[in-house]
Amino acid sequence: NYFDRDKNPSAYFFLDQDQGIWTGKLAERLGLSGVVQKKHYDRMCDHFHPRKDEPLTARRNLSRRVGTQIVFTLPKSISMLAVLNKDERIFTLMRNAATETLALMEEHAGTRIRRGGQNHTQRTGEWASAMFIHTTSRPAKSGEPTDLDLHLHAMPFNATVSDEAESRRKALDLTH
């Protein structure tokens, strides 16, 4: 329900504010780079490979987790300074800081191994994430104006690649 805007799971991220950017080693493996195309993002939300007619991972539970949203935000005064003055330096600094932080987090990405009596988390160091910058908050109530609020959404999808079979995508575990 968080993404519900005309029953479209990605509508909030595809506002007219900023083009999303793909990040992550798994994104590269899946053929995703540069600007996020809505059709690829929607396929990932629906748990399908963005470019092929196959599931994203072996399991496709209806109650599965699509991904984990990570939000980076700036203090109100800096948001106002950046947006009102159209100061691209602040936007660039925010995007660079988030990109660096996400890369460090991705290094610790893993997947659970529960086969043959094993019960552990294996580090994979790969994910596919979409990153979007927004300059305003959501309205508190429908029809009300929004506040200036420079923030960045990162959406690592619930998939990674296991070392045991490089082509086998599995559920992402961020607790490693």
C-alpha cells in the first residue's frame, strides 16, 4: 500500500522530480545501468527479470518482500538552500554520499543458505538498487501543498547472486 498511487507500485518514485539511477553489481548483471526505466522497475517489483521472461529468483511467493527502502535525508535548512537556489553542488554531494554508503552496504549483502543441513548467511556482495532524489515531501493530506524536503530513496530489490551457482539468484539478506 505504500506505493499505491492509482494502483501503480512505482508511481511515487517516478514523479517529475528526478530520473532514477540504477546501482549495484547485480543491476549490472541484469543489464541495468544509467537511468531507471519504469518498465524495468515495475518488472523487478513484480519479481521478474527486468529484460527476460523469467522470475527474478526461484521462489515467487505472493507475500514476499519486494525490497528494502533506504532513505537519505538532509536537514530542512539545507533542503531549502539547495532547492530554492537550485544549487546542484548540494544535489551532487547528496547523490555521491548516498552512492558511497550504498556501495559499502552492498559489500555486506548476503543470502541465507538452508540446504543440506546448512543454516547460515553467505556474503554475496551484490544487489540491484534503484536510487531516486525527491525535493518535496508527500502532502500530509490529499490536496495540501508539499514541504521542501530534499531526500534520496534507494530501493535494493530482494535478490542477490549466490556464489554456489553464479547464475542462481536468491533472496537478499541485509542482516549479514
